[in-house]
Amino acid sequence: MDLSRREFIKSLMITGACVGLASVESEQAKSLLASTPQISKRISQGREKAIFFEKEAMFYDKLKENEIKCKLCPKECQIGDRERGWCGVRENREGKYYTLVYGNPCSINPDPIEKKPFYHFLPGTWAFSLATAGCNLNCKFCQNWEISQSRPEETNNYKLPPSEVVTEAKNTECKSIAFTYSEPTVFYEYMLDTSILARKAGIKSVVVSAGFINPEPLKLLCKNVDAIKIDLKSFRNDFYNKICSGELQPVLNTLKIIKNSGVWLEIVYLVVPTLNDSDAELRDTAKWILNNLGPDVPLHFSRFSPKYQLTKLPPTSIERLNSARQMAMDIGLHYVYVGNVSGNPGENTYCPKCKKEIIKRQQYFIRQMNVVNGKCKWCGEKIPGVWS
């Protein structure tokens, strides 16, 4: 399960001391710990195994004999009466389709926006982050499988309708609301309604997704959110089939739709040893991004840690991550990062024109910011992103 932000910050203090950075990072960690936004006690103490709200779902067709066909994601489940779709959170009741996770998050936390990760979107700010049970994929390496592979009646849930999400984001002084941890596609209606209210309140909305969603709901979502980070699992369809119970092409379609919509886009590629880490596949991934999305979409090569059903594989080597980053930059991508490796130079942002370091990071800390009004402080080059 995801670390709470207090647990994470405490771990930074220990890590900083271990690598001789106690005088810098540990002091920063203490300061951040003291200023971490706190969720109201009424909400944080109100979890229980219950489904508090039920709402008619969007994007489905009615069929004969009370059957329905879900049109939210490419699985397009055909569902009989009193049955649920593959995701386990949407149920057919006498020919009417319901979402069982509307206003029923099982995980909420204020997080640094860099944790998502977004590196070119409001750096140094907090995101009020939430998730419900359920997912429309089953990735064998999922780090949050306890909630993503559960049904809503199996998780301890908060009673938190969209209006209260916005209120909590305001109270915790978060600049954005992040739909994250599990798969926001399956709590689409909750995410959409919250995003609409958030925009009216001057709060940004960001989505962390695998991108396995149909074009119609995606296009509507893009009109109401500000940034989307897509986890591109592999550049091979057989990987999607065997490891994730999904397909590659719908995700590639998603990436192109997001880019064309103008919503800020970043991509994460989790490098899994022996499964999706060949030079050929990594090069093909970078070339496709360059040719279809352009050189300025940030790409994060993240380190795999043995989790869920892939516990016998080793963590990704630092050398493999560094070489993947270099290959992608050699192909022509401007902003390529190494993720889940604290202190790696690949955490930082460099100006593609003058090559100087313009954002220095230490895990989720911003240690130096040399982007001023969206431009490189040193040479004036415009740096793509959302900076204010």
C-alpha cells in the first residue's frame, strides 16, 4: 500500500542521515513534516467497510433482458442483471448501471505533486490525493494491489462526496486534487464531478492513470482536468496481455488524444527486468513518443521493486535506468527522468538549449528552482509545463 506522507518524510530523514546529508535533507524533512497538510479528524477517523453512495454510471448501452454493455474502457464488458464488470466496482441492477465507488474513497492523502510524478506541473506544491477500490487492469507488479484488486465492500472507505473533496483540498492548502493510487478510470463519475467543482474553486485536477479508457469518456475528461500522467507499461502487446490483462493500442490512442487536447501530459515507464527492458523496446518507446507526441513530453523511467506477483524479480539496476534515459535523450526527447532513485542526476531537469541544471530535486524535494516565469533562468529558453 502507498506510504503515508508522514511515513515517507520520516524515511527521508533516515536516508539523508545514512548518506551524509543530515544537515541538509534531514532539516528539510523536519520542516516539511511540520508543515504537512493534515486531513480533518472528522474525515480521517470516519473510515468503515461501507458503500456510502451509489450513482448511475455514465457510458453504457442497454441491451435485451436487462443486460448492459459498459462503454467506459476497451474491455466493454457485457453484464447481466445483478452482475458487475471486470473492474468489480460497477453493477447492473435491472438494466440500470451503477457505480459503487462514487464518494467512497479508500485512500486519501496530501502528497507532494512530485510523488505522482509530475515534474513540470506546479513543482513544489501539494496535491490532495485520493483513490477508490478497483481497477480495469491486473498488473502483476502493482504496488497498490491491496486496493486496486479489491471490491468497494472489501475496503475501509471514507464518506467523501465531491464537494467535500474540494473543501478538504482548500483546508489543506493543496493546489491540486490528484486522482491516483488505483485506477481513476473506474471511478470516472466521481473524478469528473470533483474536477468540475474544483475548477470553479480555482483548484487544479490531475489524473494518474494507465490510460486504458475509451475515447469518448477520455475526451470529456480532458475538458475538465489540467494534467494527466500515463503509465505506459510496455511497448509490446504481449506484455499488456500477459502481465496486465490489457492491450497496448488503446493506451497509445489515449496518449495521442491527451496530447491533442492540450492537457499537460507526462509519461512513466516502469522498467521491469527481463520483461520490458530490452534496448530495442526502450528505443521503440522513445521513438514513438518523439514521432507522435513530440520531444517535450516528460518521460520518467522508474525503478521496479518486487511487488505483488513479481516478487522473484530483482529491482531494476541503476545502470539500466541511466542507459534507458541516455538512449531516449539521444533519440531526441528533451526531458527524460530516472524515477525511484534518490540522488540520481536523472531526477533533475536540464535546459535543452544551454544544458544547465534548472530544477534540482532530492526525491520529492525541490532543492533549487531556476525556472522563472516558465523560462530557463540562464538562457531564457521556454520550458514546457504548468508553472503557476
